[in-house]
Amino acid sequence: MLRVAVVGSGPSGVYAAQTLVGQREVPGVRVDVLDRLPAPYGLVRYGVAPDHEKIKSLTGNLRSVLEDERIRFLGNVEIGGPPLTTARMLELYHAVVYCVGAARDRMLGIPGEELAGVHSATAFVSWYSGHPDAGSFDLRGVRSAVVVGAGNVAVDVTRILARGAPELAPTDMPQPALGALADSGVRRVAMVARRGPSQAKFTTKELRELGTLPGVDIRADAAELALDPAYADPAVAESLPAVARRNLEVLRGWAEGPAAGGDGQRDIALRFYLRPVEVLGGPDGRVRGMRFERTLPDGRGGVTGTGAYEDVAAELVLRSVGYLGVPLPGLPFDPATGTVPHAAGRVVRAGRASVGEYVAGWIKRGPTGVIGTNRPCAKETVSSLLQDAGALARRELPGDPLDALRAAGLRPVEWRGWLAIEAAEEALGRSLGRRSVKIPDWAGLHAAAGLA
């Protein structure tokens, strides 16, 4: 029997586990899916916006995989330091597949970024998604917010800031976050990109959602859009991917007049060709705005500065300019790419493939692609593992790894513990007159799982 550990229970980890038990070349594979958190599903639980219920419904597919009798979920298990090092993992399992994602956000690298009120979009998403490591946000003194970025995460946080709390009450958003959004003073949100609309990374479906929010006016600056050659010239636009062409048409409609989803209680402005150069602060050490330099297309896909500047008022700044992987102690790491060096998924140490250690997902390829991209990524890694299976399976293991984890003082949350968390979140929702509501703290999750 080949015993494999998959570290990480998000899509890449679950797809790797599914591929392992679904293949026929090596019979009798057993997989433990380990996660630092007591709850499974990774970014599907803690990264997908609570009002995107269709995407969140993917948990049903992930759940069916984790309920397979050949797969065991072990949450609340952190790997990389004592007592569970990467070397110890190789003693307990024939092979280990690391699917640990990209946990750090990119910085803007500009003066004033350390001011109070400047945060990563990642931190904001973690807060409203109920991640137990998340901090808190007080939005009562915030009238204007700036979101720096032009991807789907930037669209998500912009939408959540502008959306009314009553619309979010039917979701599983944690009660403290819902209360803070209900008390929010935010009336204006500017989503700002340094390049043009044809180079934005958001998808049309997410973009259009902004124009349907009740009580929200949305607008785009026609003069800024016109700087984009594809916006001004239909012949250039025809060379773009279909999603970029659709985005341009949506923005064109908003530039012709505000798209009002209601009475305009809040306002969203989509800004382009503005490069952040400084966060502006007040004497209290808090953010008061951002300074941007106007940019222009350079004809090579980038932009060049013009020397003209614009200040935008803001009491909250959220940067959404990408993710970076973080080193896992015991594994090699390339800081330039934020990934673990690999060859077709095999971890590479000192120029040679380390048989028995593998990677999949963002820690393998970087933070690119959509959820479905993880499936072929995981398949490639598992294919490499199966090619090595003959040599791997010859090694004798000490016994059930779960016994060793407990002996080391760890308290794994098994599947029944996760089901107890689910039941506790449903009970919490009923007590609040809502549907299931996430438990957002470690103590609450541990208590629900029976570890308190």
C-alpha cells in the first residue's frame, strides 16, 4: 500500500487526492489530506466572497472527494517546524505533496504604506471570510476608500465595501464583519489601475456585478478610457481576447453616464492609467489619501509616467496587486517567483529531483489561473509521483501517521470534527436569525470541533 500525505485542503490539494485514489496504475493508495486549519476547502472557504454562492457551491464537489473512504482529512495540523518537520513527514509517509498556496500579498513599495488604514486586500478578504488569523476592521470613520488593483479580488473588495449589509445577511459572513459593514461610513470607493482597461485582469461577470448593486452609482472616466488604444480603435480591440473586449463594452456604457443601481447612496469610480506613488497621511499617523502619477501607454504593453499627479482622498486603502508564496521551513524556495523549485511537480533540491516530495497549486506555478487550473496542475504532479511509486512503496513505514501526530502532541481534527464545526455554524446562524454563519476565531473552531 502506498501512503501519501497531501498538505493543504484547498482545490489543488483535493484534486491531487482525488487523482491519486482514482488512478489504476498503483492499487491500494491511501491519502491523508492535512491542513493547518481545522476546516477544509482552503480559498474556497476563506477566499471566495460570501455573496458568490455559485462559486462557493464548489465545496460540494470538494466534500465528496474528502468523504471518500480512501482519503482522511486531518485538520489543525501545522507542518514545517517542530514537532512536524518536512523530514518527519517523509518518515511517516511514502510521499508528500505540498499544496500550500501563496499566503502573502505583494506590497506597493511606496512611501506611506505603513500608515494606519493601509491594508492588503488579502487581509480584508480574510476578515469578511472568517479566517481565524484575520484582524478586524472598523469602517465607521471611513468615508472614502481606494482599492489599488484591477483583478477579481479588487472587484470583490470594492463590491463588499459598497454593498449594503442587508444584502449580505443571507450569506455565511461572520457576524462581527456583518456588523462592521452595517456601521460602515463608506460612501465612495475608487478602484484604481496603473494600466488601461484592456489590460485589466477582472472577468466580465464580476465587473458587471458592480453595476447591479442597489443604491450604488458606478462610473468610468471617458477621458481615461480613451487613452487605451483598444478603446478608441475597434480594429485594435478585435485583436484582444474576448473577455477584454466585453470589459471594454461594459466600461463604455458606464462612461456614457452613471450606472445607478438605486438612489446613489454610494459611489464607485473605476480609474485607469494612475500609478500609486505615495500614501498621504495626517498628523495622527492615519491615511488621508493617495497620490497617483498619470500614466500613458508606452506601446509595448506597459505604461510610462507623465509627471502629472493627482491626489485621491481616502481613509482606507486596500492594495490588491497580487500574491506571493512564502517559504515552508524544510523545503527549497525561490524568492523571485515565490515558488518551490520543481521538475514536473517533483521538488528539486540542489539541482536534483527529491523523490518523495512534490508540489502542486500556487506554490508550484505561482498565483495564476482560476480554480479549475488546479486540476491539470495536480494531475501532472500525481503522474510524476506514480512514476516513482515503485521505489517509494518499498520503504517500510512506522505505522499509522495519526498515532505519531497525536504522540507528538498535535490534536488533529478529523472529518467528524469538521462536521461538528459545520453543525455549530448552522446553530449559530439559527440563533442570529440567519443561515449558517462562520465561526471566525481559533477558540470557537476548537471548541466546536471538541478540542476545548
